[in-house]
Amino acid sequence: MGALTLWAWELMNNKIAASVKETISDKFAAGNDLVYLPDFKLSLTDLFKKKVYTLSEIAYCDLFDESTLRYASTWAAKEAVYKAIKQLDPSALPFKKIEILRDKPGGRPYVNLHKYSGRFKISLTISHDGDYIWAIALIEINL
């Protein structure tokens, strides 16, 4: 490949990459969080619950014998959503304004964003294995 051809090819690839990056970064974001259950148990105080969880989240978590696992899962989900949203909107976002709900006990989680009603489409998944809980949120701005 000649020097001019190589230069033109690199220029075209750089323009395409910049265009894709601009489009994706302005419209989509991902966030994730990993929680280590033994450490989380130490921080799960009544004050923490009051500051972080909504009444619906507390009621859901307390349905289970292993409520600490549910609190940790909900916390990981809130963190994942928070991290994704902050990439798209730097304004303040209290954790209580990110509500993680399920349609039934042990059901699929979904997000209620009190501050951004209808602004984002959010896909959320939560997984746990042993002492680790992981959540990932994929967010798209609703235009």
C-alpha cells in the first residue's frame, strides 16, 4: 500500500471511529458494580438503609430470610445505574432517587428513576455467586 493510500485509509478509519465514539458516548452508557458480601454486611446499618433504600426496596429485601443478600444486590444495582447515568448527566443524583424494583419476589429487576422519569431506557441484571454480587446497567437516552 502506498504512503498516500495508507494515509487516506487511516484518516477514513479515524473519522469513522470518532463518529461512532461520539454517537455512542452521547446516547449510551454502561455501569457495573461488584459487592463483596462480608464487607457489605459490616456497612448495613439502620442509618445506611434509611439514607439509601426506598420503603419499597426495604419491604422487598425484608421478605427474604437472607435479606442481607437482597440489600447487597439492590445496592450493586443502584451503583451500576448511578455509574451509567453519571456518564450522561453529571448533575446530583441521590441513591434514593434510583429505585430498584421487581415485578415479583426473585423476579426480574427494573429501575424507577424518580428524577428522570422516561428519559432513559435501562436494562439491568444482577447476579451473585458465593460472597460476590455483580450488577450491570446498560442505559440508552430516550430521544
